Amino acid sequence: MTDKVEPLELARGVYWVGVIDWNLRDFHGYVTPKGTTYNAYLIVDEKITLVDTVKAEFSAEMLKRISQIVDPAKIDHVIVNHVEMDHSGSLPAIMTAAPDATIYCSKNGKDGLHLHYKAYGCEDWDIEVVKTGSELSLGSKTLMFIEATMLHWPDSMHTYIKEDKILLSSDAFGQHIATSKPFDDEVEDVMAEAAEYYANILMPFGRVILKYIDTVKELGIDINMIAPGHGIIWRQDPAKIIEAYGRWARGETNKKVLIIYDTMWGSTHIMANSILEGIKAAGVEVKLLNIRKNDLSSIITEVLEAPVIIVGSPTLNNGIFPSVSELLTYLKGLHPKGKQAVAFGSYGWGGGAVKAVEKELEMAGFELIEPGLQIRYRPDEEGIAACLQLGERIAGFVQ
Ligand SMILES: Cc1cc2nc3c(=O)[nH]c(=O)nc-3n(C[C@H](O)[C@H](O)[C@H](O)COP(=O)(O)O)c2cc1C
Ligand SMILES: [Fe+2]
Ligand SMILES: [Fe+2]
């Protein structure tokens, strides 16, 4: 915990009271080389309102930050936009400090809180359920709630401060960046981090996102600032991140092919390189990623922008090489929309990996555009020619 903790005023009476997790490198499996933040917001009006909290281990730091603005015992309302514990983990500490506070959350949020915080006496908490369009007057400011069911949990909702036109968007529009500069115009590569976050957390929910964007339009709300649950706050150009979400949700991609593979003795690697040469020769952009030399989180971000992926695995014990299986398992859950794929790999005797990769790719929602290519042991000239030709044919699909 830091000794001096400054709150940050986003608008008159609206403060950031979250914490910066500089040293986080793994967010439930998502690799976070830049750390992250857990953003919580305090609104000081006739009613004192806290929107979201932080991971439990940072409770004391958040309370200290709040204390510099107001005595935490004076908190009247706590808005729980999302039950996941990186945002609700300090709720027990807040409810200990302000036991009479009223909690506002979605219907699924109330159920979720009971499933997480029984041991902390949540039966005694005053929990009010709100819906899309519900309003809560704080005095001079008004909060409006927007349910964001399955974006990305059943309980997810967003809070809009009407007078300040600030959307507190929980896990939507976030990025895993720890930074002392909190705004989009102060930090480089924010869009790249936002894309990685979208690819790893929100990719399965494209349809929900498009519906959410429509709801926001129907509500006719003006957005001056989007303050998400992680990372920087979008103040310069909040429309930019909403547009990007629309693009990603619709599955719009660049004209690029991605070759993702692993290899034990280099034969599948030779195949990968030869397929790459074929694609390159046809004038199409292509990128090669060895699975064990790249983390899954960044591979998935590349998948987000590619219309076609080519997945290579050697046969190991009649089946898929484990690192390739891990990628395919992750892809099955993320289920990207409207993408095409091809499988390839080297084998020694009975084979098996290529067929198994094809099956997994289909289960992950990919359309197979070419029969998988398998080559026995090291590719000879003929094998290399087959790879080059496969590359050229694949390039034809993205031109
Ligand atoms: C531990 C091990 C298990 C293997 N199991 C099989 C197998 O069950 N079936 C098969 O066809 N080849 C099997 N092979 C042979 C490899 O698939 C073959 O050597 C292939 O060329 C390796 O490709 P790579 O150089 O890209 O790793 C195995 C190889 C190793 C090292
Ligand atoms: Fe979450
Ligand atoms: Fe989160």
C-alpha cells in the first residue's frame, strides 16, 4: 500500500478512488505485462455514492483514498455494476465502514452477491434491484442504470451520471494498463491494449455488444467520458472506443493471414515457413506465431484482426501437441465469428493431429477452406512445393 494516495477529480464531485495494481502479470490466465487498475468512483452530492470497489487485497488503500474526500462511514449508496471479485472484493470492507449504505445492482447482481458474500453477512445488506432506465437522484446529480447482461457476466450493468455525461462502464471498454496518467490522451498504445482486452474478455459476446450499442443509442444519452473498470478513462474521444467495439463485434478484419503452430523437431516449422512464403508471394500480409514463444493472450488479439488462421501441430501420441490443444480450447470458448481456417502438420507413422485440429477448429466456429495438409517427417522438395501452393490458394481467400 502506498503512503500517500491522491484521489482524482474527473468532474465536479466525481472522483476516481480506485487502485493501481502495478505488479499484476497474470489476470486469471490473461497475461498482463503492463499491470492493471481497478477503478472505483465516488460521487459526492447530497447522497454520497460509491460506484464499484477494488480487489479485496487493496481494500485499505481504497478506503484511505475515499477518506481524503469523505468519511467512508458517510457513504449512502454503493453501486455494484459487476459482481466479479476484482470489482466487488472490497464490498465487505465498505459495508463494515458504512453498514447502513444501500446497494444498487441488477437482479442477477443481487443473486451473485449472495453467492459470493454469505460469509460476510450479506443477508443483512440492504440490496435494491435496478433495471435499464432506472434512475437514482443523489441531489444535484442523477444516476441512470443500463443493464449489460452477459457483457461479460449475467450481473453486468453500467451507471451513467446524467448531468456530467459520464458512463461508468465496468468491464466494457477497459484495458489492462497500470499508469499514473489516467486519460486516453496521455497514454500511448491504448487502442492496442483495448483490442487485447476485447479479444480475451469480450470476443464471445459480439451480438450482446451490438445490442448494447443500440440500447445506448435508443436511450439517446450523450457521452462525454467513459470511465471503465480497468485502465485509462476515455475523455478525448469516447466515441472511438464504442466504434471499435462495433467493428470488432461485427467481425470486421484486416486482410491478413495468421499462421499459428508448434513443433518438436522443426518439421512443422518448415511447413509453416513454406506456407508463409506462398501467401507472401501472392501479395497478402501474413504473420507467423509459434505458440510457445508467444503468450495466448497476444495470439488471440492477432486472431481478432485476421479473417483466416492456419493452425499447425505435429502428431504426438496419435493426437494434437498440447500447446496447440490449449490454443484450440481457448478458441472454442471465445468462438470468433465469420472466420476461416486450415490445418497442417508433420507426423511420423499413423498421424492424427491434423484431423483432430480440423475437428476442433470447426467446433470453434471456423469454416475450413482447404483440406488439412500433413507431411511425413521432414518436408522434402515435393512437400515444400505443396506448402507453397497451399499458401497461394489460401491467399486467394483474402484478396
Ligand atoms: C514423443 C513423440 C511422440 C510421437 N507420437 C507420434 C504418433 O503417435 N503418431 C505419429 O504419427 N507420429 C508421432 N510422432 C512423430 C512426430 O509426429 C514426427 O517426428 C513429426 O515429424 C514431428 O514434427 P515436428 O518436427 O514439427 O515436431 C511422435 C514423436 C515424438 C517425439
Ligand atoms: Fe469481469
Ligand atoms: Fe474486471
